[in-house]
Amino acid sequence: MAPRLSVVVPFYNVEDYIGDCLDSLARQTFGDFEVILVDDGSRDGSARIAESWCERDGRFRVVRQENQGLGPARNTGARHAQGEYLTFVDSDDLVTRHAYETMVRTLDETGSSFAAGDARRFNNTAGVRESWVHRIPFAEDRLATHVFEYHPLALDRMVWNKVYRRSFWDEFGYRFPAIRYEDYPVTLRAHVEAVTVDVLSAPVYYWRERESGESITQLKFEYANLYDRVVSAEMVLDLLDEKAPELRGVVHRHFAQIDLAALVQAFSSVPEHEQDKLLQLGHRLSERLDREALAYSSPYERLQYFALQAGDANLLHRLAQFQLDGGLRGGARARRNPAVPWRFENQYPGLDDHPPAAPRRLYRLPLRAMSLHSRVTGIDWDDEGLIVRGTAEIRHLVSDDSSALRIWLVRDGRKTPLPVRRFEALDSHGDPAPVGFEARVSRGLLAAFPRDEEPAHFLVELRRGALYRRGELGNPQPGGAQLPAGDWVADDVWIQPTRVSAGRLALVQFHRPFALTSARVADDAFVLAGRLPGPAAGAPTGPVAGAPADPAAGPRLQLSRTSGAELLPLRTWPDGSGTAFEVRLPLGTLVDAANPDDPFTQQTVRVPSLAAGEESPQLLAAGLTRSLAAVHDGRLLVLTRSTGNYVSLHEGPVRLTADALDLESGEGGHRLTVSGTRWETVGSGEFVWRRFFDNSNDYVDVACKLAGDDRRWSAGVELADLLPPPEASRPTSADPLASLADWTLFAVPVGAESAYAVQTDVFLLRRLPLELSVSDRRIRLQPRVGTLHLEVR
């Protein structure tokens, strides 16, 4: 009998990754599938790994062909597929465990032509994070919808986050072209020709990126790559003209912002003898884009378009170098128009040419673009109250001492002015300026919040000369600003700083919350104690010593994970004016090594909440001052807190985590020591600070000096060893915030296990970032999605 789902996995020289990819497929909760592994002429050990999977799992089989590229390999796999449904996976990526179960079930229910889900980006050095290109199209579930109904779906460029109905695929005869960027012409055509489409906000796919990252400013000139990019774009534009003119606006704007920008950036490194070819390619794409689409573009994008149309290679080179030098960071610096002083102009390349390299109107800066830009850099408490530190400036302008800054706490429409201290800090361009501030909120003011009030926020007003700007304080920076501690401001009132919609900083009031007061590990269990919301209970509830638990009796704790939830009884008793509780979480019940929810980290996160109807409040980590960890059945279990300061339980592989660091200064220089708990099940090895080369997975290591004992590990390094040598430290960019070197702390075990980036405990992350100067270089120690990075600037 034919399987319900066919999974096509082309592979070519991916021996370091294909095993993990196929493992993520074998772990699927939906089991009625076949995997067609298309060997596209691999010359490394990939084929051996693929064959080993075929030997152990009859659902896997290999098809071989001479190297033809990803698109033809996918076509080969599709021809061999026998399933009712069809999907594609790139051999270095991962699929979430419930992906195919969810998408097939949805298609069975709706009858749509295909289903598509959200995606995540991942690598060792930056962990797992949201995929920017999927953020808007997959912001919410939309069943039986269509791209003509929801235009942002036209930006859904990738093929691998989808399950297609095979009859639909065959009806329209989809085939991938033999070029790079082969996905978009197929996926957009499928969106247009589908009867309906199911859009799921849950992540179904993990998309690997290079360890060094994939910034546009790192891309080097490669004509063949850019040529295929333009050919792919032309196929999409032809499709729009023929079948979907109503989507022209959204797609043309997208090409102007992404693909055209990549072509212009190539002028920063194009060899002189290839310059004319690149000009022709850029002109070819720009000529196809609607001028109306550029009306929604930035002045910089319109200037790029003009330079391509004019064939001005010199201006294009200067524009590319300007971006490489950080000229767009924080918005280009502005100046007043000498002839019309109430107007401002962007100081883009070409403005001071005589005559200007482009029409002066292209340099004009709209006043609305000169908006307030604020960041939160630190949040702390002291005996007097809450302290918020950050920066505030008007985009495009140089800040000086003449500006006036005021900050209010706004609650329920009422504004309370806050005392503000200003100081010098780095602005968004990396220049020292009086943009830093410290605002204080007294405990008395916080305790006076009325109950059940909406979260309070901060209003920032900045005046510089005749310009006046206002906006809400937001944009918490990685580290302590994104993981702020809350505090009790009265016996029964907790205030929690947190990030809400659009990155705004808010203060949330909890009155008699469902809160943890203490936690410990005892008798192979996490034992949690705390307070329930509401008045005191009349009598103790829950299991007593020696009595069996009745899950249906009394209040219960709900322990939720991606794949479901379980209920546990709470033992409760009156405690003053409230109700106390205790609950045991046996470690053995938390271990599920065979079915981790995250296919990359191999972790499962469980979130405790009170089973109380629709509200089900989460457990506030009010009494948790450090993470608790234990090893059980070869898995590491960690009780810790989330970014919103709720309790969370992490279960995953036994790996070493950094929970402390120390910076020492002496005559010999500066020394950084990172340390953490040592687990008996983790073998010996070493620690290194690893730096990946731009646009690459290649790296260089600096070994740490190891110390510690049976309980703790310690890895020290002289910071001077992490500075680039003088002959290699000349920056390719004048950007003061660009990194000369970006180091990540890795553990390198002895044996078969691969090296891994050391995760940083949440309570250590609250101490970051840290900055200091070493040999005229700025060192910044900061987190990046839980991993520890050291940047040299």
C-alpha cells in the first residue's frame, strides 16, 4: 500500500548534517510516510549515512543520479514519490516532530491544495530564533485561505515548510528550474493556482544558516549566483504579469528591498573586469520593477534604483561601501538643505558631488523619518525602587547637550513624571553622545497601582531645537534588559518589567499571583512551593503522606509542552491571608529523550500553570534566585525562568552550562574565566573560544586553560589572545560597531560527540552585557539567544 506522505530529501556533500536531518524525520509523530533520498552525485560520506538509514528503517530509500543541482534532484525525487501528499526537505535542515501530523491532519479536514507552517533559523553560535522572512506571512493560523485574500503570502518563498496534495502537484505539473533560487517561481505559482491554502503559525521547519551568519554585508561578489537570482526574479515577475497582477505591489517592493539590495551590495567587492556585467544585471532587474513600488521604498533604495538605471558604477560602489561602513545603521546622518534650511537631507554618497551624482530630491529626508529611537539597556532594583537605563535620540541627528529629555510613567491614561539622569553613551551610529539616561520609579508609586489595571508603560519626549519627538520606551537589548527581575512592592503586589507588543517596555502588576516561593531537588524530584491566588482555603487539600493522589480533587498544576499537557495535584493549606501549595515533579516523569520537541537542541520545555479554566495563570518565578538542575536517566533537567519571569522546565542532553564568570585585571592583562556545574556523565574534553570566518563554517580556536574540581568546571582565557593580530586587524569597514572578531565559547568533548556552543544560564544572562577596553579595542561580552559571545571592536 502506498504511503500517505512522500518526503523528498536531495543531498550533496552534507555528511556533517544529513544524519541529524534524517533523525528528525524518523522521530515524526506521523508515521505513514516514505523518504526518497536523492543522491545528487555526493563525493563525501553522505551516501554511506543515507544507506545506513535505509538499512535500519524500511521507509527510507536512496535514488542516485549524476550531480545536476538541487532543483533537478527535487524533480527526480518527486517522480519516484508514491504518496498522497508530497513534501521537500533540504538535507542540512530539520523538521519539527509534529510537523507532518499537523499539516496532513489539516489538509484532511479542509481539502486545501497545500498546507504551510512557520519556520525557525538555527545554528550553533546563535541558537534557534524566528525566521525573519516568515514572520509576517505566518503570524497567525489562516485555514482555507488564499494569496489573493492575504497578500503577504506572496512573500512565502521557500518550498520546504509545506505539504502539497499530490494530485494538485501533478495537475499543474510543477518542476523546479535548474538554477539557484529555484524555490520562489514554484511556490508563488502554487499559491496562485491553489484552490485554498492552510497557513499555520506553529513552526514546522528549522532552517540552518552558516555559523558566521548570513548578513548581506558579508556577501562577496559571485556573478553566477547573482545571475541565477535575477533569472529567478524574472520568472516570478513573468508569473505576476500573466496570472496575478494584483500581487505586483507586494512582490515588487520585496524585490527592491531584498534582491536589488543584494545586487547593489555586490559592487563593494566586484572585480573591475566584471563591473560591466554586474551593471547589466542590475539594470535588467531594476528595469522590471514598478516605479510605483519604489514609492514605498526608503530614500536609499530609490537612490540605488536611480544609480542602476543610470549605470553609474562609481556611485553604486560608494553606496555599497557606505552600507558596509555602517552608514545605514540608525539611519544615515542628516543635514539641513543649504538653500531650504527647514528641509533635511540624508548624507548619502554623491550629495556633495558637483553636480550631485543624483537628483537632489533623492537625498531628501522626510521629517516623519526623524523619529524617536529608544533602547532599554538595563533594568535593576534597589531599596528605593525600579531603575531603568537606556538611550534616547532622534534618528538621523547628532545628539548634543542642548537636547531636553523627559520620561513619564503612564498608567490608565495618567502620566507621572520620573526623575531622569542623563549621561554619555554610544548612540545608534556607535559615536559617543549624551544619549544615555537613567530613570527611577519609586516603590511607593508602584505599590499605589490600582488592582487589575492595564500594564503601565514609559513615555519618552525628546526636544532638540525646533524638533520635538515622543514615543514609548522599548527595544530592550539582549541580556539583563530582556530578562529583568521583578520584585514585591507590597506584601501581595508583584511588579514585573516585561517586553510587550512592538518591543515596548511595560510594567505588569500581579496581585496575589500564582507564585513560586521556593524550590529544591529532593528524592529524585523537583519540589515546588508557593502561593495560590485568592483567599485562604478552608482546609488542606491534595495528597497527604501515604495516601494516593486524586488528580480530580482540589487545585491542580498543568505542565504543558508543545505536544500536550499533564495534570498534577497540588497539596494546599491556609497561610495567613492566602493559600500555600506544594507539588512534587518526579524527575523520571519529565524525561522523554526519544521525543524532544526541539529538533536542534533536542530539548523539551514544559511550562507550569494553574489548571483554572480559561485563564490558567502561569507560575511566577518570584522565589527563584538561581536555576536548579539535576541529571536523571542520562538527561539534564533544569528548573529556571523564562523571559517573562515565569517558571519553566527544560529537559535535554547532558551538556555543560555557564552560570558564572569573572573578569580579572592585573599587570599581565585581563583574564576572563567562565565556569559552571560539572556533571559525572559528561566526559573530559576542552573549552575553546571559536571564531567563524565570514560567510563560512570554517573557524579558528583559542584554547582555554581548564581548572575546577569534581563539582565545578572552569575555563580561563587571556583576552589579549582573542584580539586579532595587528596585520589582520585592519577593518574592512569604517563601522565603529562592526566586529573585528566574534568569538563563541564551545565545549569540545573527547570522543564521538560533536563540539557544541556552551549555553548560558538565565541568571548569568542578567549580568550581561559587559564591556571593557583592552589594547585600544572594545570588548563586549554578550548573549545571543542563550550562547555566550565575545565581540572585539
